[in-house]
Amino acid sequence: MKPTLQLKIGQHLTMTPQLQQAIRLLQLSTLDLQAEIQEALEANPLLDVEESGDDNSNTETDNKTEKTDNLAESDSVPDFTQASEVKSENSTQSAEDASVDLEGKQISDELPVDSDWDTMYDSSGSTLSGSSGSGGDDDDFDYESRNSAPESIYDSLMWQLNLTTMSDVDQMIAMAVIEAVDNKGYLTQSVEDIRESVLAQKDVISDLIRLQQEELDNLGIVLQPDEDDEGQPISLEEVVAVLHRIQQFDPPGVAARDLRECLLIQLKQMDKSEPSRDDAILVVDTYLETLGSRDFATIMRKGKLSEARLKSAISLIQSLNPYPGSSIETDDTQYVIPDVIVSKDKGRWRVELNPDATPRLRVNGNYASLIQRADNSSDNTFLKNNLQEARWFIKSLQSRNETLLKVSTKIVEHQIGFLEQGEEAMKPLVLHDIAEAVGMHESTISRVTTQKFMHTPRGIFELKYFFSSHLSTNSGGECSSTAIRAIIKKLIAAENPKKPLSDSKIANILEEQDIKVARRTIAKYREAMMIPPSNERKRLV
């Protein structure tokens, strides 16, 4: 074996750093993009947020930058000041370009002026909600409650326990009971397990007291032991008694061992003069399983209740809270910032980017003017590199938003029926359709529509929501699966509660509307919408 030289011809695709950055920014959600922009602002001194009034105050600096900086002229930063002026002069034309014609006209391939990079952000450079945070008018704002953690059911029960007079042993039992209550408000341990844990805790405390007493004996100090607690066993009856006291705490029904006990606690805490209270207690205590199977005839026969009395009892039971802890345990609210705003103006649907989604960026002209062309010092090289990175970052953001606007516009053009009539008019749409319309790859469309939200007059939806598979109709057409779900939901909402529609019956109704759907498909859609089967939807009222 000896070293040799070989020549090979090949082709491969290389992703430049600019392309990698553009792809990475394209798939980020709004919140992730804001974090990425903030990180870039902290790392690059030549990248700056354009604040209010910068359009006029920095014109002279920008002109100086253009004269002194001749590096990479092909990658020069767009003049956002001039773009803003063009937008204001052609606001009427831009509104027409950004609209979808309801008569079916094609949308212009050119991006509308009112959706340019310059219009995405207000002059305040707000990053989250669009409010500038001036807030000085509201002196009563509760900053402590805003930043504090939400109260848990454990905190609420412990606060009530501290206000309750109990012996030391009962308080130990009560704390063990409260620790065994889950977020839903139910007791997760048996009475026997709670008793064993309290006994073990009491033995540990006794050992600590004995060790402490031995140390005090060495010092000649004698403590009088508590004769009431020393050597006293803890019975199950005592644990149950403390449990019943905890069950009287707020919220009603807390620390229950099962659903029956939870509902009974809430019913027994009601005023005795409450109508149907006794009937509801009878139904819950004796016929809860039968009520769950919707066998109302058996309940009326065995419980000797008329239909009117059973209706009133069921109505009272339905007003109870099966999960008491849900009234205290609240999840942190997750706010969605829409990336695209769709509105109707003079009979045309207008699509524009949300100006409050991300801050408006520009190159810092003061630092850029310090760059010297022939200077190879470390400081000048640092400024050159950061200037190029700032230009790449701004161009990547601009490319992201242009792509997002183009894709959103095509989606709106395809789903005008949904915007006008609702879910039942949703048309079948797949990624391939939008990819062909905008001249991009399906993977790019997938990145654009993931975790991106559109604000419409019908609500805020993820762009993925407008894509759905299709089912064939008897007439040879196609129907969207989203539209079929909406029809199923509408049929179930209008059904007779005493005789709910079965999946087979719904399939027959859709067949009459020229929509061919199998019964198992109906069941799959129904389960996806969290709608119970017909036997569980049956009710008297």
C-alpha cells in the first residue's frame, strides 16, 4: 500500500450561514423569535431597536453611514425611513394589494406595501402586547399579585387549619390529611395509611424529645413531660373525625375519598330548605352508578321519584363541582400573540402582519460610521464582522415575514368561505396546495405554519388549523374533515336529549347531504371533539 492521488467529480448542497439562520428564524414562534432578537441585540452592538422619533433624528446619521461604509454594498441594509414614507404616500394602493378579492380575483404576487418590514412594528418598539408600558396613570396596580405564584389548594387548607383550634395530635393528623389531598381536591391515601404515617411521625418526635431530655439531664434541667400525649395511641376513629373536620373547609367537597362522598358533602352543606336537596342526596347516595348509565326509569321506579322530581334532583347535582380543587388550582394563562391579522375592509379581506409581534430593528449608524475601510485593527475588524451579522439578521427577519405574509395571504384566499360562513364552509387544503401557489417547498410551508397564529373575526387560529384532509362526496366533489366535524357538532347540539343520535344515524344524515362518511369515522371525529357516545348523552332535561 502506498499513498496515491485521485480525482473525483461530485455535487453537493452547501447551506451558507445566512441560509441556516433564515431557516432557523422561519420556524420559530413569536415568543421564541422575540427571545432570539433580544439575544442578538445583547450580543451585537451594531444591532439596535428603532425607537419613537428615530425616523427623523437618525436620517443624517444614516446618510453618513452610506457615505463612509462601502463594505459589501450588495448586502446593504434597506432604508426603513424611505420605506415608511412610501407606505404613507401609497396607503390606499397598499390596502388593495394586501386584500383578497371576494369575486375570486388572483392576489398579486408582489408583497403589499402596507405589509413591508417597516410596517410590522410601531415606533415604540414594543415586544409583547403592543402597550408601551407607560402605566403611570394606574397607581393602584397590584404588582405583588401579578408576580406572586398562584395559591395552591395545600396553601388554602393550611391557612384554614391555622385558624382552627385543635390539639397537637389532631393537628398532626390534619396536616397529614392535607398533604394527601391532590390538586383536584380528593384524598389520595386511605385512612389507614394516614394513621400509619402519623404514628411514624409521632415516634420520630418522641425520639427527638427523648434525646433532648437526655442532654438536659446532663445539665441538671428536668422537663415535665406532657402526660396527655405520651403513650396515647391514635385510633382510626380519631383520624376519621379529623378528616370530617377538614371536609368542612373551603372549597366544599374537599378531601373527599371518592365522587359520591364529594357530592354528598356539598349537598349536606346546603340549606335544608333547598328544593330537591333530599332527592339529590338519595340519588347520589344510592343510585350514582345507575345515574351514570342514564337508566332514569330504574331510578324513578326504585327511588319512588316522579319524572319532575328526578329532573330537579339531576339539575341540582349538575350544579355541583366534581373537582373542588379546580376552584383554587389555576394554571398559568398562556397568551397567544397572533403573527397575522385578517380583517374585512369594504368587502375585501385584508391580510397584514401584526405590528406588535417583534421589535423594529436597524443598524446603529453611530457605530457603523466608525468603520475604516483600510484599517485592520482588532476593533475595526470587530465592527466589520458585527455589521455584516447585523445585516444578515435583519435580512433573515425580513425574509421570514415576507414568506409568512405570502403564505397567510394564500391561505385566506383559499378559505374565504370559512371567514364568511364558518367551519362548515371550510375547504380541503394540504401543504402541497399552498407550496404550489407560492412556489416554495412543502417543508418550508410546514415551518411557516407551525406555531404561527392568525387573528380573524372568528377568533385566533394556528395556521395549521386551516389545513385538513378531504372526503369524497357522492356528487364527485370533496368535503373538508373540519367541515364534517362542524356538521357533526351541529347535529349533536340540535338532537333530542331523550333520544340522542347514534353514530350510524349521523352517518345516514350525512349520506343524505351527499357526504359519504363511515360510522367508525364519525366515532373518531366525535371522540376527537370530546363528545360522549349517544348512551352517555341521554338525559331528561
